[in-house]
Amino acid sequence: MNQSVHFPDRECWDERRQAVCFPALVGGMQLTCAIKSEALQIRYGVNAVAPLALFRQHRWDLEEEAQQRIRNQEDDETGWLWLP
């Protein structure tokens, strides 16, 4: 799969899912990527920082991981891509 993946700066906090959600544009189609607050805290060991701020601090690494997972077609049955 040789599709270009772009990540617009439109991340948001989803209270119901307790996750940071961020869009990916893949071949003109939008896919929703997300990572749970708990996963961010486990990865980066920061408890006092708001999840959205923590996502922004590590945006490049998270987007790179999401891009690889998109290329591997690891989105779920609802069309969301969850980072573990």
C-alpha cells in the first residue's frame, strides 16, 4: 500500500471514551485514530499532565506509529484505529 497519510492538527479529547482522538487522511478518506488516556500514561509515565497535552508532547511518535498501523490495515471493525 503506497498511500500518503496526513494528520491534520485536529486532535480532541473524547470524554466518553477517555481517549484522545485524532484524524488521519488516507487517500482522501478520513480515518479516526485514538489512544486511551491510560495508555498515554503507561507509555510516558506522566500522571499530572492532561491527556491532550501529553498527546501533543509526543505527537510525532504517535502519528508515526499510527501511520505504520494504517499501512498494516490494523483499524477495527468500526473503522477506528486504536493505539495500544
